[in-house]
Amino acid sequence: MDPDLLQILTFVGNILPYVAIIVALGVGGSFLNTWIRIRNGYPLQNSWGMPLHPKSDGETVERIRLLTSENAQLRAEVGSMKDRLETLERIATDQPSRLARDIDALGIDKGGNA
């Protein structure tokens, strides 16, 4: 075999593992970067660095609108329930004499008539 060809093959054989390690680290780093971006809510990018946004159709937009309005209603209901719970907690933890005094201050008799 030609000594020059043997020298080239030896050089390639010696450097090939390092090239494979560099390629594996590059691919692994790319996967890790994509996983971190997805996990933290960043948009994915195309090969030009522009963000990729999912396609939205009319059905999806309508569904988002309905869910947004339902979310607002539920938040209002939770706020109302928090107010009621605070009132009940105050009634339960107040002194009975103070509660009776507050009811008397409202002018309500024991029959429930004002």
C-alpha cells in the first residue's frame, strides 16, 4: 500500500472520533435548546430565526373567545365567594356579644322584621 495513502487513512482514523463527538454535542445541544424553549413558552424558530406560530382557524379563535369569557365569569364568582367566606370567618371568630350588638345596630328584631 502507498505510504502517503496509509498516512492519510491513519490521520482520518485518529480524527474521526473527535469529529463524531463534536457532531453529537452539536445535535444534543440543539435538542436541549429546543426543549428549554418549549418548556419556557418561547416560540420555536425556523432556519432563518423567525418565530413559528401555530396556524389558527375560525374554530380555534371562537374556542379561545368562549374560554376567555368563561374564565372571566369564573374569576368573578371566585371573588364573590372569597368575600362571603371572609364574612363567615369574621362572624365565626367574633365575640358573641359583639355580633349581637352589631345585629341590634342594624335594627332587626328577633322575628326577622326591620
